Amino acid sequence: MKITIFPGSFDPFTIGHESIVRRALPLFDKIVIMIGYNANKKSFFSIEKRLKWINQIFDKEEKIEVRVHEGLTVDFCKEVNAKYILRGLRTSSDFEYERAIAQVNKKMHPEIETFFLLTLPEHTPINATIIRDIVFHGGDASMFLPAGLDPKEFKPDEKN
Ligand code: ADP
């Protein structure tokens, strides 16, 4: 079984993330989307909402599983028996950041390969920080969010 994980904070999950996952589907038998959780870091959207939204987006995809993980990504790979880590690349700054993590991971865990897919050109400027800003100020971010989600649910939580 060729299993990859797709780790991220997904705060929130955007059409850019969705596109990377759908394009990677033919390459793997299973994709485990890992929502990284850090108890010491405050997120904008609660972990419950993020989990629900991603499950909703891939409801009909049997090859996709969504999980929450706190700790090192490579430890999660071992837990779900994944030999691959999938990441998306938008810009050269993404590349530099990702290169360092992937090379350190490779040094420590040579059995795990990191894979990169370049974003579609139209998704390059989409990033979760800008979407959070739009939502925070009461704007409509729905054009950047996967289809089928309720835009009314995209409002800041009082407490995460
Ligand atoms: P992290 O905080 O770990 O970078 P993100 O949720 O921001 O997590 O992103 C998860 C992955 O999705 C990363 O590999 C990131 O480069 C990629 N990604 C983020 N936004 C886009 C986008 N618009 N198009 C393609 N890939 C993206």
C-alpha cells in the first residue's frame, strides 16, 4: 500500500490544499490528511471545525482519511505506516522553507520521502493567513474555500 500523509495546519483548508490532494490521488493508494495540533499555539478555527470541514470536502473519497496529530510529522508517518510526505509549493520562499524540513527529515528518517507538487498558477496567492484576515474583518472568503462548505460557519470562534 502506497500511503502518503499531507500535513498542515489547514487553518482553514483552502482550494489550494484541496487541489494538491486531488492531484496527488492517482499517485497513492491512501492519503492521510494530518491536521497538526499544537496545544501551546492558538489557532483561528477550532480543531473540531477544521476536522469537520476536511471530512466534508472528501466525504466521497474512500482513499482519504483525516486525522489530528500533535507532535513530529515523521512520528505520525510511522503511526499510519506512511512512507511519503506530500507538500505543496507556491513560491521560492515555500521552497526554501520546505527544503530545510524535508532534508532534515531525510537525514533523520531516510526511509521517508517528501514529495512536492507545484501549485496551480491560480492558487499561488491563496494562503490561510490572508483568508483568516478576510474572515476576521467580516469579508466573504468563499471563493477561496472548497465547494460544499457553509460560508456562514466561517466566522472567528470565541474560544479555540
Ligand atoms: P503549514 O502551516 O504546515 O505550512 P499549511 O496548512 O499552511 O500548513 O499548508 C499545508 C501544505 O499546503 C503546505 O505544503 C503548503 O505549502 C501547501 N499549501 C498551502 N497553500 C497552498 C496553495 N494555495 N496551493 C498549493 N499548496 C498550498
